[in-house]
Amino acid sequence: MRPYPNFRDLERIYGITWHDLVDLEPKLAQLLWESRQASVICRRWSDLERVFAPIRNSLADLVGSGRRHRWHPVLAGREAYEVAYWKLHGAVAALLPHSAGMADATEESRARPVSPSRRAASVALTIAAVCRS
């Protein structure tokens, strides 16, 4: 179980999809790509908020009540912000373990050095899986 909301559940609740938001604000697609790149340097749950902070700040300029053009009926809403926030947050957290038991084991295994080629292969597979979702 994830320790944060699933953006797909929020899409169903609010009736706003990620793709709708990207159609209205194309810069969100670039922000998703940046989130996926940031997931590589996010090695443990304690890193998540530090790594996600610049993405969150960029998101606030594009979606929600803090966006530059507050007149837009969809993009200026809290619902749009939540869908986008949790989509991007999930992209940054994609490589992190999702259960507490896995977190302890993964922290121990991450203490040992991992070869760059093995890490790159793992990241490539994860990015491919996230792109399909």
C-alpha cells in the first residue's frame, strides 16, 4: 500500500484526468519528465520532500489557486492541483519501496554500493513501467 493517495482515485473522485490537465497546460508534461528524473536521486523516503520541493514549487505556478492566470475554471481549482500534485509526487517516489518491511530491507541494501550500470538498468525499467501507466 502506498503512503500517499493514488492520483487515479483522485481523477475518478474529481472528474479531472492527468491527460486533461496536460491538454490545458502542456508544461505539466515537462514537469512529469523532471519528476521521473528526480526519482533517480531520491534514494529513501526521508529524501522525498527535499527532492520534490522544486517540482512542487513549479507546479504551484501552473495549477491551483497560486497559478499565474487564476481565471481558468479548471486549472485554478484545488481538484486540479491535487491530481497533478499526487501524479508528480508518485513519479518522484516511483523507485522507493512501498511497504514498511521493504523499506528496512531496502535501506540496508542501499548502504552497499550499486554498480552504475545496474542502477541505470533498474532506472530504465522503472521509467518504462511508469510511462506505460
